[in-house]
Amino acid sequence: MQKKRVYIILFSILFLAFFAATLTYPNYFNRGVDFLNGKLKLSLPYFWQVPFRLGLDLQGGVHLIYEADLLNIEKDERSSAMSGLRDIIERRVNLFGVQEPIVQTQESGGRYRLIVELAGIRDPAQAIKMIGQTPFLEFKEERTKEESQKILDKQEEIKGKSLEEMKKVENWQLALEDPYFKPTPLTGKYLKKATLGFDQNTGEPLILLKYNGEGAKIFKDLTSKNIGKILAIYIDGAAISAPRIQEEISGGNAQISGDFTIEEAKKLVRNLNSGALPVPIKLISQQSIGPTLGAISLDRSLKAGIWGLLLVVLFMIIFYRFPGFLASLSLAIYVVLILSLFKLIPVTLTLAGIGGFILSIGMAVDANVLIFSRMREEFKKRKVFSISLEEGFRRSWPSIRDGNMTTLIVALILFWFGTSFIKGFALTLSIGILVSVFSAVFITRNFLRVFVGTKLEKWQWLWS
């Protein structure tokens, strides 16, 4: 019964390895699908294709550093202003379709900087122009049903037409307008401040708005003629909130209530303040990395990883014989598991991240070295194979656990406090450590258990 359980586990491991290997590189599987579909007239689907996400240094792109001018902002509000600015810039760079843009704020010696990394971008000049604009906050009132219907009808009228054909349609510009909301004179320059508050009765988070003198008059006029309607709030043309006006509001103070979490309310406050308190930013550094340079870096990294893996396999087989061979199989499964996890999570791979992955390969082998060394000690005591195997794993486990735990703690600290490239290294190393423990303690162990009770267990030179 015990042996049957081992075989079931072994089959599950091999199935998992096949799935991970196919996910990592599905081309061979899909070629087989093409062959079967062509020969047998089938319609088998392709395997799921998920691309790796490559970072700036591998895919190419642009690295920008901006310095923010916060002289007109109170010191206790500067951190919040920078956080709001970061949110706005993140939204802007997403318009480029950039995968995993990195936007960070940095404070050093009283200077505030914004760091933007855009991988795969092909037009740095356009990105620089758009990022450098001051966030634009505006309030829009709800249109009447008649106004909305006119715009929707006009949009339907020009649907499918070319630009030249559109211009021949009467009042064609109407189709370009928002069918549900229209601009108002109220913009971010009239908003003095947005703060987080809480309802005294329910404890629900609120957003408290304070307008200047001119803004208070505009806001009063808007609320008086739009009672029961929505006053939508936009930043850079994207709606961030759509509160409904309950009554006329005078005095320049208002509040937005709703089903907010505290984090959602804080983010809305930051966004409002970044439009109301513009933070001028100046580009002080630009570094472009071409896709060719990124491809060269990726190629060299892959070669380093392959050579490192081969040398580790060679070392394990020479010094530990058959257990080393089984550990090498386990290591191959470990590699495809890691690569498939990088796709599924997904992890943005940088040169530093690949370095963390290659380092984790050594960590995976280190656990096997401890296990096999303990097994040899048990063999020297003339113990049978099954007992030597279980004792080897049991006695080496505390060292494996403690060694990997301390490395994992350091990796988590690096991830928490590090910059983007350090975070990439820490993340891949952390994932590698966790999977390496699974590989050594579970996969290698069950590979060895297959030979318990067989003739091969009596061949001492294979194991010690």
C-alpha cells in the first residue's frame, strides 16, 4: 500500500512537471496538436500561451527621473501630494499600454523625485510630454435625457464612417462629446483642499471638500440647479467619482459620502489634491535602453543560467552518483515549476530577477547536499536503505529549514525596502527558495522512495 502511494505521488509529480514545462514552452505541444489535427482531421485546441513579462533592462524602454517643486505645499502635505501625483502618472502611462510600468516616489535631503520606468515603450518623447503635464481636475454635470439622446444619435449616424465622410455630416463634432456629462466652470484650481473625514453616526469614511471664494460661488450655482443629479469628478479625462447632489451647498464646504473603504477614500483624497494642488515636475534624467541591448542582456543571462545548471548537475552526479542523478531530475522539474510560476503570478523579469533565480538554483542543490551527506552517515552505520533514506531527510530537515528561512527573511526585507531592481531580485529569490524546499524535501524524497525494496538498493556504490 505504501509503495502504491509512492507511485501515485510520482505520477502526480511527473504530470505537474509536464504541465509546467508545456506552460513554459508550449511550442512543441502546439506543433503536436497541428500534426494530429492535420493527420486525423481533428480540431484540438492549442495549449494556453502566456508570455513572460520582461523588465526595462531586458525588453528595452525608458527610465525617467523627475524632480518635483513642492515649495508652495505645506511640509506635512508633501508626502500626500507626491502619492497623489504618482497615482496620476500611473494612470497616464497606462494609456500607452505599457506592461507593468514602475512609478515610484523618492525623498532625499528634502528633495522629492518621481521615478518612472516604462518597459517596451517605443516613443519616449510622447511619454515625456504627457508625464510632464500638470494633472487636470474638473467637475462635470449630468446632461438631460434630450441632450444625451442627441449625442447618441449623432454617434450612431457617423458610426463606421471615415474621417472625411464624418466631416460631411451636419454637426458631426457633437458625436465626439461625452453623451452623459458636460463640462462646468468648476475645475481643480478652485478646490483649496480635500481631506479624509468620518461620519459621526456611522463611522463611514467621507471626503471633505473646501473651495476658495470664487469656487464656492460656482459650486453653489451648480448644486442649486442639479439637485438629485450626479456631479462627476474627472482627472485627465477619466472619471474617479460620481457623487449625487442632495441639496444646494453654500459656503464652499462639501462632502462626498458612499460605500468607500478607508483605502479607497484615501486614494480619492490624494487624486483630488493632486488636481487641486498641482505639483510641477522637471525632467532631470533620461535613459533609453534599446530593444537590441535588452535582447543581448537576455541572451547572456539565459546562457549563464544554462551553464550554471549544467555545472551543478555535473557536480551532483560526480559526487553523489545515483542520488545526484535523481536530484538533477528534481532540479529540472524545479526549473520548469519556477518558470511557469513566473508566467502565472506574473513576475516582471529583470536582469537582477534572473540573478535571483539562478542563485535559487544553488539553494535548491544545497538542500540536496545536506540530505545526501546525512544519508551517507547512515549508510556508514550499516543501516538498511529505507532507514538511511528517512533518517537522512529527518536529520537534515532542521538545517534546511533554518538556512532557507534566514535567506527568505533577508529576501523579504530587500523586497520591502528595496528599489525596483532589488525588488525583482528579492521576489524571484523568495519564490525560488520556497519551491526549492518543495523540490528537495518532497520531489527528491519520493524519487528515492521508488527504489526502496528493489535490487538497486543493495548496490551500495550507487548510494554512498
